[in-house]
Amino acid sequence: MTTPLAQLPIKLFADGADRQQILALHAHPHIRGFTTNPTLMKQAGITDYRAFCRDILRTVTDKPVSIEVFADDLPEMHRQALEIASWGANVFVKIPICNTRGVSTADLITRLSAERIPINVTALMTLAQVRLVTSALALGAPAFVSVFAGRIADTGRDPVPLMAEALAILRDRPDCELIWASPREVLNIFQASAIGCHAITATQDILRKLDLVGKDLAQYSLETVRMFHNDALAAGFTL
């Protein structure tokens, strides 16, 4: 990673479910935490949720790790949250903003927060949801608020103004940090940092591009032309 990225105040959280990648990234000083979710774990072929998470947490003990409940019933979400939280002092339990029927988890968030369970409230996409979560979180309990800026951008909306307003809502809550979730490109890291976002997640696709930060554009242009030419030759194209 190059100096411009290293100088950014924003925390970079690696998002994934590949054991080898997580353990390798754990040693990297610029990776300040980890997040995962059931979809990423399914894609990685994880079959034993508990065993995978506890294995990771035996090594990653000094950086926050966000692990999600997957129940749809709120009492069962609470039970799962308590178990997940028991796996390590650095665990943040990810609670979705609602269940699959659209039922708000605000009361559950309040209960867990009052029980001093570190929470990462996930899948937010509106300012109304940010306000609801901010009110639901008990004062002083550590929490992340994950707004899916990348998915907002996928709908054709600019997420920057919304994320800036989300920060304003959280301004008086030093116990709560805003995460720019689901980024789509390296530029999002700089956008998120510019507005003062506390953290941003990054999948392996984005992490692989971090060495490009600050790259000379003329050289990058030349490398791109050479790639097109070499691929045409390798394919045996003729006209």
C-alpha cells in the first residue's frame, strides 16, 4: 500500500470469509478490522458457522471482528447475538436493521446495547434508519452503524451527501462509528475519508487494487495498451 493511502485517517476493514486471506491481512498494519456475513461465508464454502468464526478469533484477537446473526425471529437473534459475543472481547455482533418481514430490530438493538454487547447494525440505506438506530443504541455502548453506500450508488444515487448527513446524525455519539459499507471502487475509500467517515469495508477485489493508488497514469495507460495488444496476439486474432 502506498503512502497516500497510509496517511488517510479512515479505518480500513477487510470484508470476506477466506481464512487464509483473513490471517494474512491480520498482519497488515493498515487493516484495522474485519467484517463478514452469511452470504460471503456461503460463497466461501463455509459449512460450520461457529467453527469457522471461532477459528479466526483464535488468531485475530486485537482488531474488531463483526460477525452476523442469521436468525429471522427476534428472540432467536438475541440468543445468537449473546453466543457470538461470547466468542471474543473484540467481537461486534452484526444485527440487520430489520428481519425478512420488514420488522424493525430497534428494540433488540436497544436490549443488546443495554446489555453492553458491541453491535454492528447492518444493511442501512436511509437516513431514517440511521436516526432510528442512533436513538435505539444505548449511550456509551460501542457500536458500528453500517450504511451500504455501494448499494445506494447502484441505484443511481450519490451516496456522499447521505453519508455526510449520517455522520452529522452521529456527531454527538462518540460511542458510535459510521462504516461506509459495500464500496465499489478504491475511490470510495478517499471519498469516505474526505467526509470524515470512521471506517470503510473492502472486499478482496478492492484490496487487490490498493497498489494502484498514486500510480502514474501515463504508465498505466501504456500498460493497458500493451495488455490489449498481447491479448490479441495470444488469441490469434486476424483480419
